[in-house]
Amino acid sequence: MKKTAVTFGDPNGISFEITVKALNFLDLPSDEIVLITNSDILEYYKDNFGLSLEKNYKIIDVPFDINKLRIGKETETGGEFSFCSLVKACNLAEEGLIDSIVTAPVSKNAMKTAGHNYSGQTEVLEQYLANKEQKAEMIFVCDKFSVMLMTRHIAINKISEYIKKDLLIARLEKLAHSLKMQLNIKSPSIAVCALNPHAGENGMFGREEIDEIIPAINELRKKGINIEGPFPADSLFTKCAMEECKYDCYIAMYHDQGLIPVKLLERDNCVNTTLGLNILRTSPAHGTAYDIAGKNIANPSSMINAIKLAVK
């Protein structure tokens, strides 16, 4: 029987709230779900916010001192709990006990404060689960379109160092395979954003398109991959907003290039998805939202979609 592990993320943000709400809304068979959480925190949310699980799911307890809970605050203990929960999910995956992972939002800085220097949960998953030839890819799967980030949490002035022909070929070839095998898209179509304004304007605004991106696209086409571009990102995503999206996946060259349209157009319907590993991971397309934590007003829609996609 297939099983999905759900981590509860940072206990000081909205993660516990949206996870409990999502699980209650979905009403999934209890034997298909494993919860990686802490019973004391769950009891706290039940007593103080009236949030309690309506089904008797299996719970794997991760240690946490309930006296150190600080709702709405970024803390070292919250970061340690978040990291240990994710590692526990990775251990279950390595043991073959689960088939997919859903991760509630965490604070990258809280994990770093706790001594775990990763730029995100995707990088933790890659560290613990990737084989030699594997690389975790961050893709945002939405109702209307999906977006993959070629670079994730790096400084703007370092981006061009990562936009190289060989790297583009290797990652996009694996992406096409993952779209088929993990998202069940038989013949995926891919659109590539340019790095520079106006796709470089024939080298006037940068040569990355001429020297790296276009040669990579040409090589991928020779391999039979349905890929087009590079397109100026402003017009490409504008068309997607105003018309039916033409492509299955859009390749953004950097974080904000891809996530601004995602969060503007599909925030509540989008799922942060990790492809490229032997196990699928999904997560809401938003963060810990400390500013509304403990108010019982957080929207669980993205978490609902994340669990649905993982189970599917």
C-alpha cells in the first residue's frame, strides 16, 4: 500500500494550522498517511485554537520542548524541529516505508540558527536522498501552468555563473524525463525564459542567450525534447495570464522571474514540487507567515493541493 509522510514544519508559524485543516478537509484513509509531528504541539493547538485532527493517523513523534513554543516567532528550537522532521521523512523514504513526502513550511533562517546551513528543504532532500546521478529540481505545479527554477536561492549577481550550456542540457533533459515519469505528462512541452531583457536583443543586453541558452535548446531538440525559447519573460508570462497556457512547463532562470507570476496568478492553487529523486515531494507555495500565526485565519488551499498531488 502506498503511504505519504506529512511533516508539520515550523511549529511557530502557520504550518500546524494549515496541515491540520488540510488533513481534515481531505479526509484521507488513515492507513495511507504517516504524520511526522509532535503530540504535545498538536495538543497545544487543540487546547488553544480548537484545531484537532479528526482521524486517527499514525504519528511519528519528533522531540520538542513545548515550553519553548513561541507562536509567531522565529526560533532555534523551531528550526531544529523542522530539520529533524524532514530528516525523519528522508529516513522513512530510504527504508522504503513511504512513497511520497509532503512538507509544511519551514524557516530557512531558523534551521540555519539551529546549525543546519541549507538554502531550503529541497537541498536537504537532495543531500539525504539523491543518488550519484540525481539532482533535486524545484518545480511549482499550478492549475494553469508549471514553473521550474534554473537557479534557486542565490544572489542576483551570481546567476549568470550557473547559466551554462552543459548544465542546462543535463538538467532539462532530466526534467523532461521526470515530467513523464513522475507527473505523468506523456509528451511534455517546455518553454525557456531568457535571462536578459528582450532575450538579450542580439547581444546588446548580454550574451547568455547566444552563447549558452540557444545552443542548449538546439541540442535538446536533437534529443527529441519538445522545447522552445528563449522568450522574454515579461511577454511569456503575460500571455499565460491572459490566454490559455501553451506549455506544460516554463523554465525561469532565477527565483523571482518564476515566482512572481506563480504567486500573483496561482498562489493558492500552486504546489512546490521536488522532482528528480526516487520519491516525490510536495509543499505549499508559501512560507511560515509568522505575522498571522496563532490567529486561525491561514488559508490551507496550497497545503490541500500539496497533499492531493503527493497522494495522487
